[in-house]
Amino acid sequence: MLVVDSDSRTIFGTYAQLLEEKSWNLPKRNDVQNAKVICLDPFFGDASLQAANYAKDNKKPIITVDCKFDDPIFLASDIAIISEEYIGHTYPHHNASSLTHEYKASSNGTVIFTFGHKEIICASRNEKVKRFTPYKINPVDTAGAGDSFRAGIIYGLLSKWPIEKTIEFSSALAAIVCLSFPGVLNSPSYDEVISFLKDHQVNEF
């Protein structure tokens, strides 16, 4: 049975089973040494922390998601993306303003808060908070939007773009993925993202 409404979504899967069986590969120092950037999920306990330690030892940038502002992985990250869903579960009694302050004060890099179709907040210590409006679309399938946004952030980091340009690109990439089903299995090319940006009157890249 699948229940759908206009204001929420439910992703059905067996994600929790991954944590129960612990069937993932353990991090290897050589793999981290050979990487240009570390895309690190914080959900695998000591294995995630070990990968973060390897990354810091080798001065590799870390991009992570959805962890507390005092989590060692967050503290080690260069860019952390915190979703509205995670905030709702983890900090149900905090507002966006107080959380932005807490994360910003703890961060050694940049923290990006995403709220679906609502405003994106970007904060770095000792810098003014930046806000971005996501592209207005009629979504067909939002599965994979968050991971696609993170992929865009990684691309921008590797391209050495400023954070404003990186977030615009990432937002466009995530928006395109939401426009078809299953969008995450038909990721757009770079040229398709640029075309989308031009159609929405965003600065050319």
C-alpha cells in the first residue's frame, strides 16, 4: 500500500537493515589518500569516524550530511548539508534561527540547511548568513533529490567554484531529478543542468 499526499513523502526501503547487518566495507587509508574529496555518510558509527580521521590526516575535504552540531564528523567536515527532515527528528523544539547559530558557531567549514522547496540557508563561521531560493518546479518524484544536491556540491567543490555558484548548480541538479520518475536513475548531464539554469535566468557558468 502506498499513501501519497501533497505535503509529505514516505520512502519505503530496508535502510535500517544496513545498520543491523553491518554489511558495508570498512574504510581503507589508501582509498582516502587516493581520493580528491570524501563524501561521507555519518550513519555507520566507528567506520564513518575512521574515514573522517583518515581524511583529516591526509588533508582531504569532507562533505557530509545530517549530523548533530557537536558530532565529531560534523566538526571535521568542510561542508555539511542538514535537511529539514533531520532537523525535525533531531531538534523538534528548535527554530531555524537558533539552529543556524549553533551549527555556525561549531562549524569549521560551511553548513547548508535545506528545506525542500523552501529557502536554503548557508552559514560559515565569521561570515554573514546567505539565503537562496530553490527553483520552482512541479515535482514528480523527490526520491534522490538530497543525494543529487550533495553531488552538485561535490562537483562545485572539485571545480573550485564559490559557494553561491555551487548552491545554484546543486539546486538545479536536484530540481531536474525531481521532474521525472525515477529521476534519480536518469541523472541529467552537465549541459542539461546548464540549460536549466539558463531557462531560469540564472547566471551562465
